[in-house]
Amino acid sequence: MNPANYLYLAALLFTIGAAGVLIRRNAIVVFMCVELMLNACNLAFVTFSRMHGNLDGQVIAFFTMVVAAAEVVVGLAIIVSIFRSRHSASVDDANLMKL
Amino acid sequence: MMSALSALSPATVSLAAETTRTSTGEAVQFWVLGTVAVLGALATVLMKKSVHSALSLAATMIVLAVFYLAQGAYFLGIVQIVVYTGAIMMLFLFVVMLVGITAADSLKETLKGQRWMAAGCGIGFGILLIAGIGNASLDTFAGSGQANSGGNVQGLARLVFTTYVWAFEITGALLITAAVGAMVLTHRERTEERRTQRELSQARVRDGVQVTPLPAPGTYARHNAVDIPALLPDGSSSELSVNSTLRARGQVRDVAADAMRRLAALDQSAGEWLGRKGLRDKGLESSESSAADRAEEGAK
Amino acid sequence: METLIGLLVAAPLLGAGVLLTGGRRLNRYGHLLGTLLALVSFVLGLVLFANMLGKSADDRTLTSHLFTWVPVESFQAQVGFQLDQLSMTFVLLITGVGSLIHIYSIGYMEHDENRRKFFGFLNLFLAAMLLLVLADNYFLLYAGWEGVGLASYLLIGFWQHKPSAATAAKKAFLVNRVGDIGLSVAIMLMFTTFGSFAFADVLPAAKGADATQHATLTGIGFMLLLAACGKSAQVPLQSWLGDAMEGPTPVSALIHAATMVTAGVYLITRSGAIFNVAPDAQTAVVTVGTVTLLFGAIVGCAKDDIKKALAGSTMSQIGYMIMAAGLGPIGYVFAIMHLVTHGFFKAGLFLGAGSVMHGMNDEVDMRRYGGLRKYMPITFVTFGLGYLAIIGFPGLSGYFSKDKIIEAAFAKGGTEGWILGGCAMLGAAITAFYMTRVMLMTFFGEKRWERDAEGHEPHPHESPASMTIPMIVLAFGSVFAGALFSLNSRFVHWLEPVTGHSEGDSPLSTGAVTAGTLVVLLLGVALAWLMYGRRPVPAVAPRGSLLTRAARRDLLQDDFNHVVLVRGGEHLTRSLVYLDHSLVDGVVNGTAASVGGLSGRLRKLQNGYVRSYAVSMLGGTAVVVAATLLMRAV
Amino acid sequence: MADSSFPILTVTAVLPAVGAVATAAVPAARKAAAKYTALLFSLGTLVLALVTLVRFDPNGARYQFTENHVWVKNFGLHYDLGVDGIGAVMVALTALLIPFVMLAGWHDADPLEDRTGPNRRWRPTQGFFALILMVEAMVVLSFEATDVFLFYIFFEAMLIPMYFLIGGFGDRAHAAGEDEAARQRSYAAVKFLLYNLAGGLIMLAAVIGLYAATAKQLGTGTFALQDILNARASGKFDLATSTERWLFLGFFFAFAVKAPLWPLHTWLPNAMGESTAPVAVLITAVVDKVGTFAMLRFCLQLFPDASKWATPVILVLAVISIIYGALLAVGQRDIKRLIAYASVSHFGFIILGIFAMTSQGQSGATLYMVNHGISTAALMLVAGFLISRRGSRLIADFGGVQKVAPLLAGTFLVGGLATLSLPGLAPFVSEFLVLVGTFSRYPALGIVATLGIVLAALYVLVLYQRTMTGPVKAGVEGMSDLKARELVVVAPLIALLLFLGVYPKPVADIVNPSVQHTLSDVNKTDPKPALEAKK
């Protein structure tokens, strides 16, 4: 099997995640989709690192994870506080930017 | 799973190292688990309840972890399971609980044309990505053998603490900040003085709805479970005695009727035993009489 | 001596400056100062005159250059004076009559709180008029030309609280402006043709001009004529003169009878050299003059307002002068001569009229006069003498000057000559008629005045000495000036060096002309007497014949102006204002509006839903990726 | 004196800017102090400008008091200042008018009530005078700049203070009520800004285009006027015909908007109508002059051939402006708008003179800029006094003013007579020069333009008759005559009008050589008189 398949898989997952971000209204699910996209990237990184036979890709993936963790923590906190004030987790309800 | 384990063995790694193609085992594994991953992703997007989305996402992540392992990124594979599937997904689940497990949002689109544009963009983007990968020149395939020769973890450690040490430090700072930020965001200051018992009781008296303390559940009943309302002297059940949450969820087990039936049966047997006919019918009519009987019986 | 010329202008100018900026503290003696300065310049004029007489006829011209006004490359406008016999004549007329009228005004304007300002304006007028006649180039002349226009504007509108006065002033200035176009275009033509507009350069050059230049010169001639029409109230620009009578009577006497309105004659005479080589222009001048002479006379017959009647007469008399000037060298001298004599008797007549009004609570309607000779004898006598002079009673000044013009008209020769002569004679007859009419309606017959609006009876009385003396002086002038001038044709020799003179060959002998004139004159007088002397004059004007009614309305000339120019102009401006707002501005605002609408549509994309922003982000990313791929593919 | 070490031009321009800052810094309560500070600085500027004018040597170098510093080397950007005769005169005019503008607007910006509490720092008076000084600085710099880009900067920068002056300070009393007044004000201000910005942007494009052209042909691009002119003189720099035409149009459009040329004039009536009289004077007498001045300095010098190519159209437009402006002035019901349209007509004369390309025409045009500045200032400021007294701008609300306020009426009449260019008052000289200059090359246009003088007489006299003469209208009876301050404003202007009307030689002598330079740039010579031509 050609290891490039991993890349195709990553692309597929990434796209699904992106579509999810666009389609879902529930902020939590949107967040999950973001995570999915991140993971897809990680997969790509790892695959590349294997292809080039060095570990840099894995390091980057590692950092991605860390950053993702931080982002999730803050993001979920935001969701919770928004939910507290608006009693809704729908991203469409957070539309203060609307004219 | 077996093939995944075999992928772990240095032999296959070294074997993978010289060829530009992976072992058949890995291929099989890829195709099987890849399908799972994609399904999981789709489920994440399409499930109505966010709990289900979370679970399916978790599945996908585990699959990815396996893929990492299969590709010689042992450290990442483990971290993926521990941090992502273990920590982050749990965090998600917690939040889902906080926000309400039953809050299933409808998948009906409210923004005009949003869904079509999303689909269009998504598919177009995916096609572009895949096309890009397709005509990228990916002939180099070194394999992770060299890199992992000194051990994958050590290798990573060396890089992280030498080349990427600066980024590493920064990430640490980021994490701290994130933790503090999360705390600040979620922590809620008590804005008004807590109401003392005196105030509470005064309030009760003032609006005179329920002056006395609420009845405890399970009183006058054969059970003492919290989901069973107390029975009033007339045998009917008192809603107040059950936790409001349970009431809201309609999880109150009402035993009033059951109790009546049993009483009736008891009376009958007692009547037969005492040979009193006339009383019996009436006794079944009104609860007062039955109550009276019960009183007598108690007296006995 | 040369410096005196400057002083001549400076004196009244100084007066104007002081009186107009001096403020109320000058009210008490302001009028005296004004009169004094007018007299000063008159004396200066006399001194210069004496000095001039002392010299031989050929080098009598004095010039004095003050400073360069506008120096731009070849366009060098100088402020310089040139005093020759022609200017001298005018200087004496202006300062002389001017001084008299200053004196007269002291009495006439006694009760006006703005008397100081009035004298300031009068001085301003004198200065401007002197500048006009003394200028040694057309550009400076133009300055004086506009200056007198301004003065006349200010003086006609002196009683600004009367809307009629304000309107009349505005009208006068505007009509004059139309004439001024002529003058300025003429100057431009001179500049582009001769590269200069100084008399010293232009006139000789015009004399020496060859055939190729004649077209241009004709053009200049026409333009000058247009200017003259404006200033001298000649058809078709005569309409302002009648209304100008809204001004105080001394103003009418000085500006609108004796001096300013004759500026046109001066201009044409001064530019004789140009007209001599532009026969078409000359013909035009003569035509205009003739038409006006009859026009004015006819109008004069119908007016019941004494001043307006006199205005009509002024118009027609100036018509005589213009006609004479148009006749060329045979006419210039007589034009000027008639101008001077007319200055005397017409000023006298106006002052008389003023004196009458003064006695009649400013009543101007002759039908409300009558039999005034008993009440104001001096006025009657002086007015009467003026009357005899203007109708050309033998021996009085009008007789000499007018007959000379009529002779000259015949002397033009050919049918042209006959026509002109005939018209001139007809004019003389009509003049006799309307002047007699004025005379009879004012001083003869029974009294027709009654209590005025305020309800108090007018008490006709003789005017104070300050008013009568000037009238007497002018009366003397109007009696003797003509004889004085034409005694062994002194005036002709006096002006010849400047204007040139040639005796035309008249088909009629002098005697014949004189006789004819006398006959028509008597006819006119007789007719007038039949109509107004024999039977009583109705206090309200009868409807009168079509011609009469037309003449009352200045032969409908004003109505024409009103309908065509005023109305048309109003419509034009109103529609333009509308267009400016809707079209010119509309285009711009339209673009602005459309841009606004477009952005309004685009704004809809900003719906505030983060997901739709996300879509556009993804789309953008897709585009970028596609672009990069394409780049690499290429 | 070109090598005088003292950078007098910079100082002349910077002084008012400093004054603006100083004025703005005066505490809110000290209104009088602010006013006197501003006045002081403007007077200082006037002194400097007059020194420049006096020390200017007409027969010396073309540009004098030059200051040349490289600003941004890579973009060939220079800080080049220098004045020719025209520039010196214009700077002097600007510096001369500003103090009068300030005196006339002495109380225009006083707050109706002293605010307390949070916005007690509210200081409209300081703002008003500071803005005026700012405008002065910008205008002076754009008269002095000899670097195209430097000029462009100030040409645009002056819009900002003007915008606030128009939009921020209106007549105290307005027929349509406060809110409507504010609405119209902001409309006028925005219109002013948009029009001029549009012009400016097009010009910017042309400026950059010019830079590109120089960069292409000279190797190193430059904005410096002198470099470009020298390069063209030495034949190193020669624009292609079409390029030159496009660039010319780019420049000319901006200037035609600024010095409103039909049909780009419609912003002027709004701006002048809604702003206070002093600001209106600032607009028409000072700011707009930059446009006509720039035509002389930049259009003709940089693009001689294109200028000659465009001349016929421009002349026709100018004549249209003259007649059209005058006719619309006749049709106005609002005093200020009337004067504004009169200005449109006058700017038509100026542009006519510039593009007639004869020494009479261009000297006349330059003198016209000066005289129009002074005469319009006189007329507009007196009109302002009139309006502030009656609290209305409508001609119909006035009548018989001369009865109650003769001095006011008199000065108004003098201003009006100057506007209709009566001989003896300054505008006559310039107008006649323009007409002669035009006539000597384009007789037909000259004659049509001459009709303008009749129309001018019409609108001025109609205005005077309706407002000043006749019976005293209701609401006018109590009108007070000119106060001392107002007299101080008007009297010198009138004196100046008389002086320049009788003896314009000093100014003309300064202007003429520069005009000859400009004419030689476009290599045109005056047409010879017909007679001499034959000989």
C-alpha cells in the first residue's frame, strides 16, 4: 500500500471536519469538528515524518496536541460561560456582530 | 490489531524502511480502521445528540492513535490516547453534561443556502486537497527506522529540548495561560449576599405558599426511596415531597394506587377472617372507612 | 498749467471723498464745501480757458501724464489728461452748469437729512465727468464713463426709500452697462488693431488706415455708437431716461439734461477720425439720431409729468446732436454747439420745473398746474426764456444751433439729405408743439391744483434766491449763448482744430431753411395753442388717440423690454436654477445614491452568523489553494 | 536673495500651524485669550508674507527664497519650497485675508452656554480659530511647494480643517430650524469633501503616473518641479503625447473641482451657503485660489502641449461658467448662495484668463485672484454682518436696510460695485485685462464673456435693491449699524480695493515676469496688433 493513502485519509477527515464546522449549530459539536480537523493534520504530519524519516513532523504534531488541549480548555470555558448567560449553546445565538 | 502490534516490532519497521511500500498487514489494518475512522468522523458531524458525536469522535481518535503507532510514532500514539481520548474528550463530555445531555439540536438548517454552500465549499476543498496530494511527488519514503533507531521517545525528547526548546517553553506558557483563562472564564463570583434561614422563613411566611418545611418523601409508605412521593393522610401522594428535578424528568414513581389496592386486599382477608360481610362493601367504597378499619387493625 | 488739469479733477474728487466718508459731523457745512469745490474747479477751468485763448489755435492742446495705471506688456494704460478745445468746452459747461446746480441744490435739498451725501454724489459726478472729457485715452475715458454711470445711479436712486426710485436707478445702470459693452469691445478692438487705445495713437492711425482696416474701424464705430446710445439715451437704449426723472430735479437738470447724457455726443465727436473712415457706422449714427429725435419728441408730446415731458425733449435734442455728429465734419461743430446751448436752456427748464414742483408740494402732473405765472414770476420768466430758446425762437441760442444742424442735415446732400432735413424740421415742429403745451399747461389757463393726499392745499410761491439765481444765470445763457457763439462763427473756428470742419453744399439757402423752420415752428405753436391754450385743460387725461396712448407708454418700448427681456430673463434664470439642482447636481448625487444602494446590498452579506463567515473563509482558502495549484501546474 | 539663509517660506507656513496648536491648547474658559493668540499668529504670518513680497526681486531668478531638501530619497521626494511672483502675491493675499476672516468671525464660534461637568473641556472657539490657522498653513504651503507630491499633500490636507469648519460652524440663526440646519451643514461639508477628494484622488493617480514617467525616462524618478523642467529643457525628458494628455487631465480635473469650473461647481453654493460668512470667505477667497494657481504653476509648466491641446474646451467651459454662474446668481433667493454663484462666474474669468495664454490674460487672471479675494471678502463679510443681524439669509427678509444702517448699506454697495468690477475698484483692472487678453486671441469668446459684466451688474444691483432700498421691512427696523470691530474689518478691505483699483502697478510688476516665464514654458507669444503685423 502506498503510504500516501494516510494523506488521503487525513484530507478526507479534514474536509469532513470542516463541513461539520459549517453545518452544526451546537457549539460543542462545532468544537469537536475542529478537533477532528486538528487530528487530521496530525495524521498528515506523522505520515510525512515517516516518509522523510525524521521526527520533526512528530514534534510538530506533538505541539499541535498541546495547543489543541489549551484551545479546548479555553474554548469550552467560553462555551460554558456563554451558555450561562444565554442559556443556549447554539453558535447562531451568539450573533452580536449582526448589523 | 495484530498487524498493528506487528508494526511495532523493529523487524517490520526495518523492513518497511527499505521498501517504499508498507506491509500488507498494515494495508489491511489501514483499510479496516480507515473506514472506521471515516464513519466515526461522519457520525461526529451527523449525530443529533452531542454525546453521541463525542463518542464517535473518540472512536476516530483511537483509530488515529493506532495509525500513529503503526507509523512508528509510538510516543504520539500513546499521547493521543491518553491526552486526547482520555483527557480532552472527557472534558467534552463534562461540558456536554453541564450544558444538558438532552439538548439535542435539530439538524434543520436555519441560514438560507448555508448548507449548500458548506457542502460545496467542503467538497471542493476536499477535492482540491486530494488533487494536491495526488500530483505531489511523494516518491521519497525513508521510513521511520532511522529516526527511531535511538528510540522514538528519546528522539523526540532530543528534538524538543534542543531544536524546539523555545517553542516548547512557549507552549508551556500557553498552557498555563489557558488554564488560568479557563478558570477566570468559568469561575462565577457570588454577586449578592447569601440569604439566611431567617430571611428564607420570613419569605415563606410572607408569600404563604408553603409555610411548613416540605414533606419528606416516602412517608407513610412502605418505601423510603427519594423518587416515591409521600402519601397524604387520605392516601393520595404529595408531589411536593419529591425532588423537583425528578418531577421535571417525570421519574416519580407514584405508589398511591398500589397502596390502595393492597389495603383493599388486606381488608378483605381481614373481613373474611372476622366474618363481617356488611362492612366489607362499604369498606371498599370510601377510603375513610378503610382508613378507620386500618386504625382498628392497628389497634389490634 | 498742466498740473491744473489734474487739480480740475482732483477738487471735486476730494470733495466727494470728504463728504462721503466724513460722517454726520460734516452735515452742517457739507453742502457748502461741495459747492465751494465745484466752484474751485470752475475757476480752474476759467483759468485754463484764459490760458488757452492766449495761445495760437494750433498748439492749444495741453497734456499731462500722471502715472501708469495698468502696465502689462504691450497693454499700457496710462492715467493722462489731454485738454484741447473740445475738452475745454465741456469742462466749462460741466463745471459752470455744475456749480450753478450745486448752488441751486443748497436750497432745493434744504429739508433732506442726507443733503451732505447728495453733494458728495454731485461732486463725484463732476469728477467722473471731468475725467471722461479730459482723458487722453479710451481706457481712462471708460473709467470716467462708468464713473458718471455710478454717480447717476446713486443720484437717481437718491431717495432709496421710494421703490420706484431704486428701480429706476437700477434700470439706468443696467441699460448703461449694455452700452458699456460697446465701449469695452471697442477698446479691445483698438488694442488688437492698433496695439494702443490712446487718442494720440488711435486717431491718427485711423486717419491713415487703409481699406483693409475699414471693416475693423466700422466695427469700432458701431461699438462706439452702442456705447453712445446707452449713455445718451438713444433708441434703442433710451428707455432709462424717462424713469431717471425719479431722481431729485437738480440731478435731472445736471446729469440727465446738460452733461452726462451728452457724453455720447462727445464720444462720437472725439472719435470723429474713426467715423470719417467708416461711412457705414456714420449712417448708423445718423439713423439712430434721427429716429431718436422724432421718438423723443413724440413721447414728449404725450407726457403729463412735466419732468418726463422734458426728458422726452432732452432725448430728442440729443437726437439732433447725434444726428449732427453722424453727419461728419459738417456736423461735429454744430453738434457740440447745440450741446452747449441745450445745456443752458434745458438745465434752465429743469430748474424751472424743479422750482415749480418746489412750490407745488412736489406735484409733477401738469394737469394739476395752471396759471402759475402769477405765483412764481421769476420762474415763469426764466422758464419762458428757456422755452423760447429750445423751440428755436429767432435770436435765442436754440435758434442758432438747431438751424445750423438742420442746414447741415440738408447739406448732407442727395435724398439722404432731404430725408434728414425733413425729419429735422418735423422734429422742430413737434418740439415747438410739446414745449408750448408744457408752457401753457403750467403757467397759463386757470389753476387746476387741489389738496393733495395729506389734504393740505398747495401754496404756490416763488423759490428762494439760491434757486432763482442759477435759473436767471442759465436763462441769460440760453438767450445769448447762441448769438455769442455764431457771431462770425466763432465757435466753428474754436473747435475746428480738433474736430475739423467742412461746409457741405446745401441744396437750400440758409434763408430758406430758416424760413421753413420758422414756419413749422409757428405751426407747432399754433396747434398747441388750439389744443391747450384756447380751451381748458381737463384735470384728468383724456383717453386720447392710439398714438397718444402709445406715446404715454414711451411708444411701448418699455413693455417690449419687460415682456422680452425681463420676463424672458426671469424664466431663463428660474429654469437654469432648476436645472442646476436637478441636472448638474442630480448627476453627481445620482452616482452617490447608486453607490450607496450597491453597498447596501453588499452589506447583507454581513449577517453576523459566524458560520456563514466560516463558509466564506473556507471558500477563500479553497480559492487560494486552487490558485497555488494552478500556479504550480503552469 | 534667493540664497538668503533664513528659511522664510518655511517659517511663514509653520508659524500659523504653531499658532493653531497654541490656540487649541488654550483652556476652554479663556476664549478671548484664544482669539487673541490666533489673531497674533495670523498677523505675524502677514508680516512675514509681506516681507517676502517686498524682498522679492521681480527681475531676479524665477523662483526665489528656495529651500531644497531631499525628503524620501528613494521616491525622489523633496521638500522644495520657492515662490515666483505669482506665488509670492498669493501667499501675501492669503496671509492678508486671514486676520480679517478672524475678526469677522470673532463671535461666530462662541458657545451659547459655558458647559460644565464632564464636557466642560468643550472648546468650539479654540477649535474654530485653530482650524482657520491650520487652513492658512496648508494653503500657504501649497502656494510655496515646488515639489509636485509635496504640493499634493497640502492640497489634500487643507480639506480636513475646511471640512470641520464647514460642518462644525454654521449660522447662528437658520430659517429651517436647528436640526435642519445641522443636516444641511453636514450635507454641504460632506459634499465639499467628496468632490475635492474625488478630484484629489484622480490627481494622485496623475502624480504617480508622472513619477513613473520620470522614473522611466530619467532613470531615477522625481517629483521636483525644477528637475522635471530642467530635464525637459535639456531634452532628456519628453512625455508621449497621449501620456501627457492623460496626466494633464488628471491634474486639471482636481484643479477644476477646487476652483469650481462648470459643471463641477455645485459643491460651492452648498458649502458657502451653509458655512458662516468668514468660512465662506475662506473657501472662495483662499482655498479655491489654490486650484487656479495650480493650473498656472503645474498644468501649464508640466504639460504645455497638453494644455494647448485642451485649451479650446477649457475656454468654452470657462465662458459657460461666467454666463451660467451669473445667470444663476440672478436667480438665487439666498444672499450667500448668490455670492457663491457670482464666485463661480468670477472663477470662470480667472480660468479664461489663464488659458487665453496671453500676458494680459494671465497677468489679469493673477490680479483677478487677488482682487476677487479682496472684493468677495468685503462683500461676503458685510453680508455676514447683515445676516447675523437679521438671522436670515433670504433676500426676501430684507428691505430698506439703508434707512436704518446706512454705513452697512454703503459698505455693502461698495463691495457689490467691486464685484461688478466698476472702474476705480480693483476687480475692474483684472477683469478688463482678462477680457482683452482673451479677445486678442479669441475675439468671439471675448465678446461673449463681456456679456458677463452686464449680468454681474444685474445680480449685484438686484441684490442691493431688494435688501437695502425701499420701505423698511418688518424685522429690519431694529437693525444696528456697523460696530467698530466690523468697521475695522471692512474699511481696510475697501481701502485696498480702491488702492489696487487706481494703482495696481506694484502688484502687476511683481506678477508680469513670472507670467512671461509661464508663457515661455508653453512657448506662446502675444498676438501682434493687426497694424504692426502688416508692417
